[in-house]
Amino acid sequence: MDDFKLKVLLSILGGIAFSFIFILLAFILPPQKEEVQVITKPKGKLEQISQSLRER
């Protein structure tokens, strides 16, 4: 077998193995939990204005 064909074959097999490892890790490892944001009612006029601008 040529050196070039051997290098191509090994690089293809290495890429497949590398991809397979990351695909398995994506299914095995749990996703990170999202933080829960506590929404409070605005107390002052400035907080009401700020909240109304954020909701737009």
C-alpha cells in the first residue's frame, strides 16, 4: 500500500473515531441546568420604566 493511501485511510478513520467519541459524549453527559430567574414586581417609577423598556 502506498504511503499516501495509508495516510488518507488513517486520517479518515481517525476523523470518524474522533467524531464518534464526541457524539457519544453529547448523549452521555447531561446538559447544564438553567438558572431560574425570580421576577419581582417593580417598586419605583424608574424600575417600572426600565421593565417596560426591557419588555419591548
